[in-house]
Amino acid sequence: MMYVAAGLVFLVTLAIVVERARGELALSSRLRALATQGETLSLAALKPKRAPDGENLFLDLLSLTNQLKTIATNLDSISPRMQFAAPGRAVVASQVESWPFDGKTTNDWDRIGKVLAAAREPLSALESAAQKRTYDSGTDYDKGFIDLQLKNIGDIRYGSQLLSWSVLYSLREGNAERAQMVLETLVRLTARQTPEPLIICQLVRHACAAMAFNVTWQALQIDGWTDARLAAMQTAWRECDFVKDMGFATEMERAMNLDFYTQLRKSKAKLDFVIEQREKVREITDGSFGGLGSQGFVLNWLHVPLWRAAWIAQDELEALERWQFTIQRERLARTNGWAMLNRTGNAAAARQKSLFVDRDKMGWYDRLRFLFASGEFAITDGMIRKTLAAQTQQQMTLTVLAIQRYRLRNGRPPAQLSELVPEFLAAPPRDFMDGQTLRYSLRPNHAGFLLYSVGEDGLDDGGDPTPRDGKKEFRQIWDGRDAVWPTAATAEEAKSAMEAELKREHK
């Protein structure tokens, strides 16, 4: 009996040694290959520099958070920034007398003016802060995913909200100069968030960019723009490279993920801390999130020690491959357009399926060895699509600003976009949905121009803004077959749209 027990111990020990060696060899081989390809995998090499004292825009925004939240609550019935009367035809908010809110019709321009007047101080502080070029949330990247503590990142949006409302009100009051100045601040605030290399920070930035895009459209519906103002707006928008910055954020989080496993190897205390935190999340979410494949005594006294001894390298390699797959997808789309992801063939789809299997569908062996890598991976193609859409809207905005400058200079819009290069645009504007140039043409009878992206399906439908298959409502330009720079709705169309919205709210 003793020999049988000794034999079993020997076999288990041998299996652990073999599994550990197999994982370490495969992981080190993969890391060498990535380094040879020029990939930067070191957290130290990617960490952003700390902002100098007194020059950090983020700290200024953070100090205004409580004031901005209060103002946002008081302005909850603001006129919509981008309301569509019909596909491709948007309501000019400054011309709207009333709009629906909470199932009723309201007209609160006067109240909005009073709230903004009382908010003069934080508005002035925002405008001053936006002049600073450094942005540092103070995140301790050395702690990484072990104990990542983010400050009020989402609250940064309150500043963008206040600025966008101020633009709309200035437009309503006919104060074009003030509207343009505040709009520059809003776009600059969006651009300044570039250095923060975390995906969540970039997604918050996308939300700020969406507000800036919508109110830029609103501001361009009025006369009074000078070439200098238009050029200044172009400069502000040109700094927004969402695609590049999101790509860097994915590389940063890949490095943080590698560092996460390095810290778990070196410190059992950190591993215990992570396990404890995951268990708390599982309890709070009633098991829907944070689970680790086992629980309680089995998890802490059998599963985790065995995983640390035998499978930590295999788990790390699986997590690395998930990140590498996503990064490669992002790079492919960045270079060739969103539509290319739908044409990558069955091999990519099969690879994705093998990497992103739900824990519940895994076999027992994979559930044991992939303690962390088998968890939910939230970075999907949807994140890539949203980033490319934000960049395409930036390209559309730069183009319209260039068209307006050309019109001021020549008394007419350009016949084709090539006329804008290089005086008003450094290069032809890019449609990140298919990797080609944005489509442009003049409408007949001097009715303006048609500028559009081919949209999410990557198909050129000739600038057709009607809802694409599966879209019952039209809420944003990406709901259309093509994503079209909107034309202004008539007063009658705007009134009908507001009445229709009120009926929807009553349902």
C-alpha cells in the first residue's frame, strides 16, 4: 500500500513537472517570437510619463467633478445635440422652440441660460484647463491588474457635457463667436486625453468625441465663421487620433497582463489577494461574474496551489494569445478598414472560437489550467468598430471644415475633395470603414454637398442614409446604409420630429 501511495505521489509530481516545463517552454518561445517581430511587451517601456506639477489637465477636471455633476443634474432637460427628423436630416437645436422631456413638452432655454450663467466659474476653469497639454490620471501602472485603482475617469464626461450645452445655448442666443470659442475648448479637451493608455479611458474619450462631433455639426449650421476660426477648429480636431491611441492602449494592457502573471509568480500574497477579490465579485454578482472555475476550500487549497505549480505559464500564454489576436485584428482594421474584418476567412473565425470559449463550455482540464484566461474577455471587435467610427467622424469633420474654408475663399464648394489638398487638408480624408477615401459629390441645383462613409457594412450605397437591415430607428449616422454627414431639417420637419419623439416617450 505504501508503494502504491509513493507511486501515485511520484506520478502526480512528474505530471506537475512536465506540465510546468511544457508551459514555460511554450510561453518563452512565444515571447521571443513576438520580441523578434518588434512587439513591445515591457510595461516599463510603455508607461506614460508623469505630468509636471501644475500642468496636469486631469487634476483640474477632477477638482471640478462635484460642481459639474450638480450642473449636469440641473440641465437634464437640455435640447438634444443630434436629433434626426429623418435619415440624413438632423434638427438644428438652436432653432427648436420646444422639445420632449420625460413624456412632456418643455421649453427651458431661459432656465438653461440661468444655470449656465451660474456656472460661469467652472466654465472659465474648463476653458483655462483645456489650454494645458498634459493629461495624467495618476494611475499606478506598477500595480497593474493586481490592484488597478482608477479615479473618476467617467466623470470627465461632465466637463464635455457642460461645454456642449454652452455651445448650444450660445448658438441659440446668436452669439456665434462665443459658440466657436467654447467649441474649440470642447474639441481640445477631447484631444488632450490622448496620453492615457487604458482602453476604458479611450472609450470615455470616444463619448466626449461624440458630443464634440454633434455640436460641431450644430455650430456649422450658422453663418459667421471666419477662415481663422475654421482653421483653429481643424487644428483642434486634427489632434484626435483615436485609432492610434486605442491601438497603443491595447498594447499597454497586453503588457499589463504579462506583468500581472509576473507578480503572481513572485508573490503568493498577491495571488491570494487577487483570488479573494475575484471571490468577492462572484458573491456580489451572484456568480454571474468573477468566478474562477472552483470555489471555497477546493479553490484555495487544491486548485490554486496546483495551478501555481503546474499551469501558470500555460494560463499566461492563453491570455497572451487572446490579447495578440485582438491586437492583430485591430491593426488589420486600422490599415484596411472595418469591412476587412468580415473578410478574413474561416481560419481567423476558427482561431477566435478556440481562444474565446466560455468557461462553462470548457473541458475540466482547461477549466483547471486556465484559472484566469478562461474568464470573460471584454475587448471585442465591437470596440474596434467604435474606434474606427470615431476616427471616421473626425475625418468627416475635418473635411467639412476644409470645405467651408474653401467656400469662403472661392465662393463655392469644391467639385471634388482633391481640390482641398494640400491647402485645406494635408491628405485625402479616410473612411476607416473600408480603408478608402470618404465619398463626396455636389448635390444638384446648388443644394450643397454629399459627404459620407460607406458605413458598417463596408458597401457603397451611393450615400443612402436610410436605416440598414435590422435597424428600426434612426438615432445616429451609423444606423444608415451609409453614414452621411447630415443636412439641416426644415422647421416643419423639426417640429414633426419632436412630436414623434414625444409620442414615443408616452408609450
